[in-house]
Amino acid sequence: MVTMDDVASRAGVSTSTVSHVVNGTRKVSAATVLAVQRAIQDLGYIPNTLARSLARSSTSTIGVAISALSNHYFSETVHAIETECAKHGYMMLFVDTHDDPQQELRVVTALHHRRVDGIVLAPSNGSLALEYLRANQIPAVLVDRMMSAQFDQVGVENARSTQTLIEHLISHGHSRIGFIAGRVGFSTTDERVAGYTAALQGAGLAVDPQLLVNGGSSTEPARQATVQLLGLESPPTAIMAGNNLMTLGAMHALRDAHLEVPAQMALVGFDDFDWADFFVPRLTLIAQPVQALGAQAVNLLLQRMASPTAPTQCVRLAPTLRIRNSCGCH
């Protein structure tokens, strides 16, 4: 097995110099760095990264616990986090929580046992992992779902952006607007419902509980919720879906009902996605700043790792309203 001493002998430097080059622990001249790197390549030396990590109590890995497989938005968020981790020399270790509190706790525990330096978590409703993170003093950032002020958090301005989009529908003359809400107990659901309610009240419109239905943050429940709205004695003339999957479910139900969008039913939603601009009509949606969200989550975590006792931070990012055709605009 090739050792650090072998590399030092080949490069004509001391073993400590090789260590400084490999670990980046002291400034070394460019010529010496080049000589050491050539020796490493020639000899096929593999640094003992685990031993190095244990010595400095760091593994240069960040754990990410998010339910990403079922939702394109979260998949993009994970990719943004991974990109930002790489910029700072960290590897990302991702595990899907499936939005299940028990699975989430298992995931966070496993990441902790694997000695990750910190964790980015999108907590589920009834999260059991938050107490584990607190008890074990694990540096952590909550992303998307603002669940506890005891942690650093980053998300978007859900209420205000939803309010703006509902106001846009009202400006088109709609007074009966259905809203398909996400899973109960998520902060994002509560905030978007609050924005919907605020827009109606601000326009002097009644908040009809029949127009507020639950779509379970998924496609099929949202399709069923849309059918429920269409079956009302006085159905809505416009519908907003609370996330991308529920927008697809609503579209499915409207297609089955042979309702033309936007002539017979305006449709808008939260979360933009790649193919939204290719639908006919093109979909009016709220676009979340996914890249900025992922970058901010990693940077907050790095700050927390560097200053464990610093006051927690709560960051809200502004999404973008992408007006297309499905709302009635031309």
C-alpha cells in the first residue's frame, strides 16, 4: 500500500508538507503542490479521508432529508442543495423521508450516525425528527416548511404571493374562486390558504368554505377535489391549486368535464415547472426561486456549523408570478 512517506520521497519533500498539500492545512508553494500532486498520481496514492475527517471531527458531508421522489419541485431543490454543497467542498448525502414522521426520524438518526456535519430537512406534519435534532445539538436548517423558530429556516413568501395571484383572478371579474389546498398541518398549506382568504376579504368577497377543498398535495386527491368543486350548486369560475401536482390533478378533472380553460374555467397554481409553458393554454403559475432556496439553505447551515450558539435566522424569498394564458390573459 502506498503511504504518505512514499509520496514525500517521490516528491522530494517532507511528509508534513505532503500532509499540508493533501489536507489544505497550510499554504504551500505552487511548485511544491505540483510536485506532490504528480507524485500522488504516479504512485496511485489514496488519502485516508476517513481518518482525516475523524481527526478534525468533520466528514465534509451534509445530510439532506426531503420527500423528493414524488414532487418535481423538491427534486429540483435537492439538486440546488447539491450544487451549493459542491461549491463549498461538501458532499451531499440524500435520503427520502416520504413525508412520514417515523421514516423521517429514522433518516435523521441514520444521517447522524454517519457523522454528517449538518442536516437540511423539509419536516413533515407531526415531525418527530426536530426533537432528535435539538437533543443531539445537530446543526440543521429547515427548508420550505417553516415549522420551528428554534432552527434556522428558509422558505418563500407563500401567503403574499398566493394573495397576489388570487387578486389577479379577481381583477378578471371572478368572485367565486375555488382553492385546492395541500396536506393538512404543513406550514406551506396554512400560509397559502391564508393568502387566498386575505385576497377575498380584501376585495370584499365572502369566504365560502365550500370553495376551499383539500387536494392532499398530490394529483389524484386534487382531481377528486376539483370534481367536488365542479359539483357544487354554484361552482367556481376560477380555481387555484396549491402546488404543481395538484395543478395537474385539476387539469385532469377539467379535461374529463370537457371544460375549456380559461373560457369556461380559469386555472392557476403554485409551483412552476418545466413543461407548464407547453400546455394549451399556457399555465399561469407562481414560480419558486428553487436555486436561491437551495443555496440559502446550505449557507445558513454552514453559518450554523461555524457558530452553533448564534441566534437563529428565518429567511423568506420572494417567488415570481408568471402570467401566461390559463388565467384569462392573452
